[in-house]
Amino acid sequence: MHSQPFLEPLLVVLIVMSALAVSWSVHETRRLTSQAQQLQGEHDRLQTEWGQLLLEHSTWGSYARVEQMARQQLGMTLPKPEQTVLVNP
């Protein structure tokens, strides 16, 4: 019976520590879940931006655009058949 006076305070301390650990665990889980949601939103935004950049890249590099710029800005034209020379290897 002598160990019982020490057992009760020990149990109370262990219960309080367990409650604090549960509380911290819940808080940490909520924080990490929130952070994961923010990162998922950022991932989605970056994926959308990447798609837009790919579309822009293909638009700027399209053959029609290059030909249009060559004609308008550089004054280039397709050579006439008589201006074409065929070189045999």
C-alpha cells in the first residue's frame, strides 16, 4: 500500500503528458494539412502557367509566324523558280 501515494501523481503526470502530446499532434496535423493544401494550390497554378508558356512558345516559334516576320520585317520572299539552283552531290 505504500506505493499507491506515488502511483497516483505519476499517473496524473502521464495523463497530462499524453493529453499534451495529443494536442500537439492535432495541431501539427492541421498545420501540415494546411501547408499541403497551399502547396497543391501552388502546384496547380504553376501547372497552368507552364501550359500557357508552352502554348506561347509554340505560337512564337510557328512556321507561319516566322514566315510572316521574315516577309514583313526583313522583306524576304520565296525565290522564283529561275532563281533556284539545284546542286548535285
